[in-house]
Amino acid sequence: MSTSSHMLSNNGVKHLLAPVCLIVSPSPFLLDERVFMSLGILRIAAVLEQAGMDVEVLDLSGVENYQEAVRDHAAVTNAKVFGITATTPQMPAAANIQRTIRDVRPDLRVILGGPHVTLVNAAAKRELALNTPGRASKTLDRLLDQFDVLVAGDGENAVFLALADAATGLIDADDPKSELFLTNSSLTELPFPARHFVDVDSYNYTIDNVRALSLIAQLGCPFSCGFCGGREAPSLRRIRMRTTESVVREIVHLHEAYDMNGFMLYDDELNVNPQMVPLMNEIARAQKDLGTEFRLRGFIKAELFTDEQAEAMYGAGFRWILTGFESGSPRILENINKKATREENTRCVDIARRHGLKVKALMSVGHPGETEKTIKETYDWLCESKPDDFDVTIITTYPGTPYYDHAVPHATEPNTWTYTYSKTGDRLHSYDVDFSETADYYKGDPDGGYKAFVFTDELSSEDLVRLRDFVERDVRERLDIPFNPGAPALRYEHSMGQSGEMLPSNLLRSTQQVSRP
């Protein structure tokens, strides 16, 4: 297993293979894939475009028969390198894309970057440091066998090393000591994500019936929740913040270029930013200067939420907040290491209501020590606090989460791992998952489509699914909250892209086809 970086000298773009085709992996596990566009890979596209390279972006979000589209494009493209980004649930699709490219054009090089590589690499480095190579190391080795180059961590500078002629193996940009690791200033100086490489009109997201796009003002979350990915990965754990001026400038750009008045700030926790209130005030001032009114939505940390923040958010146009309350059980909140109590979560909802903000409660079951009683406490809390919307998911132990990284083989069950929370001794057991082959563990149809790959000492996987489904259905009925609607997948037709021609522009755009707004 190799976890060392291949720090290759980059002597300029002339040594890089071009053009480059960047691929947005599909997410067939989602009810509607055309909601939020993939900003990470669009920022990579923007960086390459700024460097003068020819770039193609193949957007496969919501494309049912995505392998056909990949096969047709690989046969005719001038690109020599394909770059794929993938979260862990997207890995089955990313693996299929890689195999399809190899089948059609074995000469093309394929790079994989994104959250999954970052999480696996962080977990493997921990194993290496402890001299206990295990399942993360094996997973990383399999990825190294599948792809020519892996990029872990911040890809905006690392992509140039990955594209160099001789690049192979792993490029580790998840090291704060590396020049590849983004700082506050370098994050601020990056070009905005190149949204002009995708069909913006085909994405459908609204906030209170106002059409909206997403943006990211800051990176990273400093908290240590046991279920959360990236607790061992600096690029996902360390906060890097753009300046207020930069964030407001991007909002104004989206308003002017795409006629947008709705904005989803997709940061982990907006209110870990000490300059959050001034940021809200500047967003309010920008819409006043533009003579318009914005609608915004974003995530906040419950125990840090204040009346001052809520008032400033409403003034900036926020009408929704989302919060990972996770559980209504004090025992589970302790086992999660959530750092927020049931009472603080209730106070957060109360603060939001006082200031006209709606709340979406993000809940989860299947944590260490989960019982029918603890899930009933979650049910009771939802009924008492009455959020405006909610979802309930079943936990999966991802690489890069304490639940995965700190687990040990089960005493008697094969292919099963056990995580124990040291303060209470409560345990969570998880089945091994081949992340390149299955994504059934992630979300699912909320009306009965969930699967569980975890169990506790008192609840089987089947029990967790049954209880999750009960909470979802019964609370929605009691609070009169409808299920979120899905959307049918798109279907690529071969006749849309004839031999020797590019795919239709709703799937593929390049520097030759589009210009920056």
C-alpha cells in the first residue's frame, strides 16, 4: 500500500495533456439528481480554464444510462485524460465509468478525486501511523489498481500534478504542510466554480418558490461527531474561509449572470464563522443595492445559534435553516459526541421561530447504543419541537469516520466490525461494504426504500429499517409534512450524439462551446 505523495514538478501547462474531460458522476441513489450541481469539480474546471487549458465537462447527474453516454463520448473525444470526482455513494457509478472508458479507449488516463479518495486516504494513513494496515489500506490499494492517479484532499492545485505526463499513484493534497493545501487566502483567490460548463437551466432548486443555486463560503467542520466523514482528514476538518467580499461578489455574480435570487450556502456550519453576522449584513446590503430581494437557506450548528445570528440571517433573506440535530435521545447525543444537548436543540428551533426562520431537522438512527427507547425519544422530540421539515436516515460507517476508523473486527461475526464509544461502552456493529459495488446504504426512497448495513446490541438491521420507516411516516402524518417529491431520471439517446460529434450540450460542454457569463 502506498500513501506517499508523488510530488511531480509542474513546469507549466505545456507539459500537461489537453484537453481534459471532467466527469460529474451520477447519483442514482437520490430521488432527484438535478437539484445541486457538483461545485467541487466545477471549481477544478475553472482553475484549468484559467490556466488556458481546453476543458470538457460531462455532466451525468440524473442520466439513467450514463455508461452509454460515456462510451459514445470516449470513442470520439480529443481528450487524453478523464477526471472523475466521487463521494462514497457515487463510487459504484465512478467504477462503472472507469471500466467503460478502459473498454473503449485503453489509452486514456483516468484520475479519481473527491471526498471518497480523501476519506479512504485519511483512514489508510491512520492505519499506517499505527502500523496496523487494514481494510482502509486494502481499499486504497484497490483504488490505485483501478485508476491511474488518485487525488486526496484539495484538488485545485493538485490537479496540475495529476495531469502531468508521468503522474501515477496518489497525490496527497490533504496535508496542511503541503503547498497543495488551500489556505484562507488561496481559497478566496480561486475563480468561482465554472457553472457555465453545465446546463444550469436543467437544475431545479427553489427556496420558497424562488429559483436558487448553491455556493460554498467556507470549507471544513471542526467538530468530532462519530458518524461524520473527514474527522481524520485535515481538508474536511480544518475551517478555511473566504472573505465576506468574495462571498458577496459570487452571490451578485449569480444574480447577474443567471438571474438568480435564491442561494443555498452549502457550508457545513455557517455559524462557526466569527464573521457570520457581518456577512449576513453585507448580503442584505447587496440586495438593497441591486433593488431586489433574496431567499437563502443554509446549515447551522444548534448550540452556537443565537438571536443575533437569526435576526441577521432573516435580514439577509434566509427563510430556512437546516440543522443536524440527529437524535432526541440524550444517551445517543452523548454517544455521537455531538456537543449539543436535547435542550439546546429545542432552543435552536425556538430561536428560529422567533425570527421567522423555518427549520429542517436532519435526524439519524443506528448509532452506538441505539434501542427502541432511544428511537422513541427521537420520535417524541420531533413531535414536540414540530420542525417545518425533517428527514431520518440510517447511519453508514464511511471510511474517514470514527465509527469506521476506530472499529475492530467483531468477536464472532465474519466480515463485521464493532465500534465502541469509550465513555459509555455502547457499541455499533457494521457489515463490510464494497463501496465500489454498492450504494444501497445511502438514503433511499423515504417511503420504504431504506436499507441498513449496521446493527446494535439491541436492534438488528431489519429493526432499524422498520423503526426508521415508522418515525418517517408517523411524524409526517402528525405534523402534516408531505414527503419530498422525486424526479424521473433523464435518458441519453444514442441518436442525440452521432458518430464524430459531441454529446448534446445538456450533457457535455467544453471551452469551445461555452463562454464565461
